[in-house]
Amino acid sequence: MTYTDKTDALNSRFEESKYYMSLNGTWKFYFVDGYKQLPENITDSTVSLTDWKDIKVPGNWEIQGFGTPIYVNHPYEFVERDPKTRYPKMEPPYLPEMNPVGVYRKEIDIPEDWDEREIFLTLDGAKSGVYVYVNGKEVGYSEDSKTSAEFNITKYVNSGKNSLVLKIFRWSTGSYLEAQDFFRISGIERDVFLWSQPKTSLRDFRVISTLDDDYRNGVFELETTVRNYGNSVSYANVTFELLDQLGETILTETKPIGIQRGGESAIKFNAEIPNVATWTSEHPNLYKLLITINKEGEENGEVVPYTVGFRRFEIKTVVTGDRKDRLFLVNGQPIKFKGVNIHETNPETGHYVTEEIMRKDFEIMKLNNINTVRLAHYPQSRRFYELCNEIGLYVYDEANIESHGLYYGDKSPSRHPEWEQTHMDRTVNMFERNKNQPSVTFWSLGNEAGNGINFFHTYKYLKDQERNFMNRPVNYERSLWDMNTDMYVPQYPSAAWLEEIGSKGSDRPIIPSEYSHAMGNSNGNLDIQWEAIYKYPNLQGAYIWDWVDQGIAKTDENGNKFWAYGGDYGTDAPSDGNFVINGLVAPDRVPHPAINEVKYVHQNFAFEVVNIDKGIFRVINRQYFSNTDNYAFKYYITENG
């Protein structure tokens, strides 16, 4: 976010900038079951709002009484499928005539002090096909529902009152890439806001914050891209400051820059920090970066703050005893990743998750020795990453791509060139939005979408981006052992298979992206699987499916509250029943009993008998960046319970 000065940038939340305007709250809403039922002038700024309803934003419209929530695992809920082949009866990009549409409208006031600034609208998440109108004029369209869509609306708005309309189709061509295992619900799912920048301002930046070969000193590189929205050449000074945990400036430099009208220019900074405080899940040390753009001749400029963590990612050969393995290292250490998959789910709103719920999730994870989350199966909201940076969780970030309903053969969109750009767009969106987040440790190309040429292209794109950047691995579970995945990340391997492949060795690290399905009374053989993971270096962890039951709060005819799942809504609606209820915690985040098994197996210390007669035991510290100085051990020796 952009601020006027350093003080505000350091002491204000994202939402407290004077150049931020939240549009969350109550909007007017017009809903139809089929798009042809919409009045022709529905997006006009002068249309009467007499027949419109109120709706809360963010929040899925089905949860608020408009349309029907549908839960299916992998089929497409909007097209009938052949019971024999399981493929859709109609070929993509078929969409039904009865495609529900929700039209949102809000009147917005543009502040007077924004008059000479560029004004942007950001939709953090809206599902599925979104058309944007300002004062009756079409601004743009988006159908990647899980990464931010940003629109420059400067030329569409006037000082004072303006009409903003979002026309959202429940299903779009993008729905063919969003067949994830969750409630298929629609509407504005994340924050909506306006923000503004000066005519000469920061357009983008890229931070390299890694370590030298001794893992001791910080390597810092900053590339800033400055945009000139004005009608004449602009000259400015670009300044960066890096502040440590005490708020002391440890690095700063200023360089001049010139930008042609309507153009962009980039400038780079380089530095080294001796004995840097590193970022890991055990010790998430963070620095604060301030980037300041001061246009020549203007008193006030722009200050943009960002959080920086110094860590080094690499896959390299490691010798352990008489074996050699290619392992993934964080700051030189072969981490074991104790992970869970997580969906966006809130029993009260649908997919909109508040910061309070996120913090509760992360607190329970840390209390149960979980150190990493896989984002199933799409990028999360901005605040999610910021909290992972702060609390210390390795993030397995995943592109919003799952075409499961077309399976893995010739019909998979991954194999067809007409789908290449949609695969690439979603991958680029993920990378560009999250590239500077310290907690992002892996990239994933998607989930359960086959493996065709389009994924080889997106793999190459990410590898090219990371080559002279943070060197993050790029993974994809459907690649199996193919060349477009840096790790083998299978789903649901047995304990016997883990033992076999661990003993035999592998040409790359192995981290199952899903295992130990936490539905019902599950997770019971976790200890057997982790015996192999702890024993063999090439087995570097795994991700439980999944974190939280995706139930929706509902009340029956007798006033009893319950968690609803597939089949609890509509008549003869597609449904995969309670398969959406498979988490370690309930929808209200109350832990299930199975989480105790997870905590025990993932515990950071292990104990072995050395000599029982003499009472000698070995304490094994499973942490990589923490010693035992801050721990007090209490123990009891029992026999037969």
C-alpha cells in the first residue's frame, strides 16, 4: 500500500492509508437464475434500485439466500456427465443457458485529494466471470477468481459520487480450471477496495533477500519499476531503506531516475548485510523495507513499505553416511516439512475468511507442530501470506488450476494449445502477486489437471523467473517423475511405499502433497509413515488432507444448528455428500481427536533408550535452527503403562 510519509508507512495498517478506501459492507444486489433474465440496462448508473436487495460483501451469494450451494469433488456441477465415461456430455467451453448472474452496485465518493492521482479498483477474489462498470461504462473483465484483479479506473471516475457495478456470472470458461474439491459457490469472496497513487509512482518491485554460501551474511538486491502516468517526462529520486527488528536503519541509498511520459523505468540496488537475522519457521525474523519515490519539484512523494525475510532455498547433493541424496535445503538445512492442506472456508460466509479465523488456524497449527501449509488449490488472500511471514509457516503456493472433471487423458485442457494462455495467466498472476513474500517456499503448477504441454510451459516460466531470483522449487503432483517438477510430490502413498523409496533413494526430494486423509476416525497410521520420513533423508515431509471441515452453518426446522455439506441444499442437486468434511478441525476450528496423533508424530523432540538399567536416554532435537537452551524436560519412566 502507498503512504505519504515514512511515519505513516511504519505505523499504519494496510487499510489505514489515507489512499485506501474499503468497499466492504452492504451493497445493492440484483440476482437472476439465468443471464437472459437480466434487464438490458442493468449496469446503467441511472437504473432504478427499487427491485434490488441488500447483500453483504465479502460473502458468497448462495450462503445469503441467492441460488443453491453445490458440493462436488471433481465433476463440473454445471454440465451433465456421462455415467460410463464420467466425462461431461458437452465439450468445453460449453456453459448452460441457465447461468445465474449476480449484479452488485455501490455508490462511491472519490476524495477531493485524489483528484490528481491514479485510482485503482482491486477485487481480491470474485467468482467466476466478473465484468466491471463505472458510471455505466465497461472497464474490464476477469475470471481468475482466486488472485487479485486490478483495474485502473482513473478515466472513468469523477470527483464526488460515482456508480460502481460488478456483474458476476456463476460459471465462466474459467470454471473449467476451477474444479477444486470444495463448495462451488459464487460472488465476491474477498476484500474489495479502491486505492490511489501519484502520477509518478512505484509500479512494481522485486526483492532478492537470500544468504551467501556460508549462510551467515544477507544478500540484498532490489529492483524498482517506476511508472509515469503524466503527459510529460518525469524525473524523480528513488530511495530505499531497510530497517531491522529494532526499527534501526541498516541500509539506505538514493538514485535518480527519468521516465518518459506514459512509460516505465527500472533501477537496481545491491547490498550485503553481515550476520543477518534469518527467516525460518522456527525463527521468523523480519526486516522492514521502505521504498520512496520523490518526484522532482514536489514536496510529498510516495512511500511503500514491505516485509523482508532473509532465507536461502536450494536443491543440492547431500552426503549422509554412505548415501548421497539431492535434498531441498532451507538456509543449508534439509528440513522435514510437517504440513497440512488448507481451503478457504468460513461456516458463516462461505469462502471469505477473516483475519481472526486465519490467526486461530495458525495458532492451532503451531501448537500441533505443523510448520507448513499447502494452498489447496489456489493462492490465498494477501493477509494470509503476511501472517505466515510473521508467525513462521513455509507456504506451498499453488496456481488456481484444477481441471479434474476432464481427468488426465486426451481431454485434459493441459494438452490443448487453446488453453495454454489461461494456464499461463493464472501462473503469472500467482507469481507476480506473491513473488516477494518471505514465507513462499515452493510454487505449484496446479492440482489434478493432467500433465500436458501447457504445464511444461508454465514450469519453464516459473523456472525462468526464479533462476536469478530466490531459486524456489517448482512442483506439480501430476508430473509424477516427469521433468516438469523439481520434487516428487505424489498423493496418498502407503507407508510401505515410503519405506521402499526411502531405502532405495530417488533423484529428487519426495514430499507427498496429500496423504493421511483426515475424514472421520482417520490419521491412525501416521506414525508408521513418519518412521520412514524421519529415517530416510530423501523423504522430506508430507501434507495431510486437509486442515478444516468445510461445513456451512445451517439451522433445521426445529431450530437446531448443524454443519451442512453436499446434499443439504437444493433438490436433486449434484452432490458428493460429506466428502467435504475431512479436516483436522471442525468448521468452527474446534480440533478433532485425531490432531493429537498429528501433534505427537510431529513433535520436535524424540527419545531413545541407550541403557535402561542405568537410566540413560538419548534426546533427539528434530529442529534445525533451535537448540535446547530454552527448554525444560520433565520425564517419567514407566513399564507396561
